Amino acid sequence: MNAVELEKFAKQYNSFEKAHEGFWVYVNSWLSDEPEEFVEAFNSNDISTSTKLSNERIALVINYRWDDPIYFVQTTLNVEINEREIAQYHLLQTLDGEDMDDGLSFSNVCFVPRNID
């Protein structure tokens, strides 16, 4: 798959749109399943108004971690809260456009600043 084919893939399978939707499903599930960890990570239980998502990249990946290589397309969004980039959200899709997995990787620098009175 070359760059032009990758662009076609992104359009055909709505990779960035799916990633934007998937991010909110991911964080809302996290909030529902583990509210204390969510609040610790984001310093809030409602990040809907302070969060900005921006398209970062789409890439063809061949992962050699296991015995058989795994081929997939990874769509990455930057996650900003209160105008600070704190994480990236990754959506993985098969080469047929099916959603495979997703995840959130936080930046090395700390999360959301806390208000200290």
C-alpha cells in the first residue's frame, strides 16, 4: 500500500471520523467502568467541553512482535485538554477497514494541571 492508496483507504473507511467517534466511546467507557482512575488521569469527570481532538497521522503498520506479523492501519489523533496536548488516541483497522483495537497513550509530561487553592 503506497501513500495514495493509504489516503484512499482513509476516505473509503472514514478512518479519522471513526477515530473521533471511537475516542469518545473509549473515554466514556473508561469513566463508566473505572471512574476513580478516569478522574485521576483527567482531573475531572467531564472533559467534553475542554477537549480538542486533531488529526495527526494515518500509517500502515507491520507489527513483528509476535510469531506472525500483523498488518494494520493506525489512525492517530492528538488529544488536547485546556489547550495542552496530553495524549494520543490510536484506532487500529484491518486492511479491510474493520476496527481491530484502540487505545490512548499519554504524553510523558503530566496530564491536566490541577487547581491548587
